[in-house]
Amino acid sequence: MLQDTQTIRHYQKLTDALVELWNRGYRFDDLRMYLDGYLAALRHSNALAPYLIHRLEEDATRYLYDTSNFEMPVPQPESDYY
């Protein structure tokens, strides 16, 4: 579980971007490459401590492989009750 505020912000940006890419038609291989690139950029920039990047990678990977995060909600039919 992430507790550092800066790491949480990166997690939110990353997961929002993954969902957006999924909705635009990219698939899991593409999303995995995006995740790897994002993490590599964080490592290269020294924006976070290495152990925080590792925790971010674990949580983001768990998010990526949970298919329920990428399901489109099925709208419920409207009822004619007044």
C-alpha cells in the first residue's frame, strides 16, 4: 500500500493513463510497455527513491493485471416506474 503522497500522485496519473489508453484501443502489451517506460523515466530522473519506485511498480502491475479495472460498465435499462 502506497503512503508517500508523491508516489500516490504518480500512481493515480499512471492508472488514469492506463485506462485512457485501454479505452483508445491499446491492449495489455502496449500498456505494459507504457508502464515500463513510465517507471524507467522515474528511475532516470531520480524523482522518487528507488524503494518507492519499486512499490509503485508492484502496485501498478497489480492494477494492470486486474481485468476488472478495464471493464466497461454495462448501463442498466431505465425502468418505467413513476
